[in-house]
Amino acid sequence: MAEPSAATQSPSVSSSSSVAESSAPGGGGGSPGACPALGTKSCGSSCADSFVSSSQPVSLFSTSQVHDLIFWRDVKKTGFVFGTTLIVLLSLAAFSVISVVSYLILALLSVTISFRVYKSVIQAVQKSEEGHPFKAYLDVDITLSSEAFHNYVNAAMVHINRALKLIIRLFLVEDLVDSLKLAVFMWLMTYVGAVFNGITLLILAELLIFSVPVVYEKYKIQIDHYVGIVRDQTKSIVEKIQAKLPGIAKKKAE
């Protein structure tokens, strides 16, 4: 009579033991260290790190992408960006901003509408149901969350506050030499402004941005040598000027 009782109790015992094994650390799918995204693998703090990284806003262009762009790592991508921006700047130099923006929007609409009509005709002739040709792009979520927006604003405020402190320091002459440097630079910019307008300066800046880094990377040793000579001469001139100014000389003596 004892054997049947043991047989009847064995299913409950085995089921309770399986539950205990599944709830034990390092056991089956119910282990505390298991990551839902990784199945039964233990991930430790990787789940929390992935959650934090996914909640943070992603910048549009990283530093490495900008570096690769201006150093022509990908010739096709850099050529496209350089050519597009140069055409836009040249157009702004010849036409008004309203005309350039209007022509760009008309060109974009011409391409999209023509492609939409072309695909509709092809679908009607072939009697296919492919749907909207831009459906994949229409379904893309481009909304900006309030958290990401506040993060971008906070990051921008850091730079704005730093710029405001620098402006106050220069205009209220906290350091006489730095204020004199700004005055000389602005005096030189008056001559630059008499020769070039803003669009021309932007075109020149773009040409320099996409050419100077490549030239510097190729002739870095020679350029560093001559830049060091100019820097030493400039430093000696600034030290002579500072020695002749009574306020700064008194500070150095103290």
C-alpha cells in the first residue's frame, strides 16, 4: 500500500522541484540575471546600460562622421555634400533667399510628384498592388520627444552661457590684451567686409574647410614647423607689449 502512495506523490514532487530549479539563480529562463532581449544569457548591467543609451538622444552628426567628411574618407559622400552646399551658396550669391528656397522646393516636388505618377501608371498597367512608393518613408517616426528636446536645449545653453561670459569678459576689459586682440581683429574685419559680403565669406569658408584639412594631413610636418616659428615670434611680441603696459607689468611683479 505504500508504493501507490509514493507513486501518486511523485508528480507533485517533481513539479515542485522543477519550479525550484527554474527560480534558482543560474537556473532556467526565470533567473534574475537573464536579459529579456538576450534570451537565457546573463547580461548583468548590460540591460540597464542599453536602456540608458537608448533613452539618450542621438546626435545627427557625430564627430567621427564630420572628421571623415572633411578629410574626404568617402569621396562620393564628401563630393555630394561639398557640391550641394557650394551650389546653394553660389545660388544665394546670385539670387535672393526666397528665390533659392522656392526653386529648391519646386525641384524636390517635381522629382517626387513625377516618381509618384510614374509608379501609379506602372501599377495600373501591370495591375499590381505595390502601394504608395514612399510608404516606407511615410511610416518613419520623425517625432522629437520632449526629453530629447530638453537635452538638446540644455546642451545648447551650456555653449550660450559660455559665450555670454566670454563676451562680458572681453567688452568689460577683464584682460586688456584679450580686449585689444578683439579690437584689432574687428578692425581688420572692417577691411574684409569692404571687399567681401557674407555669402562670399561663406563660400571661401567652405572651400577652406574641405581643402585645408587634407593639405595639412599631407604636409603636417612642414606646416607645424612654420606655425611654431610664427607662434614663437607672436609670443615674443605679445610679451614685449605686456611689459610696456603698466597694469600688466605690475601684476607680473606681484
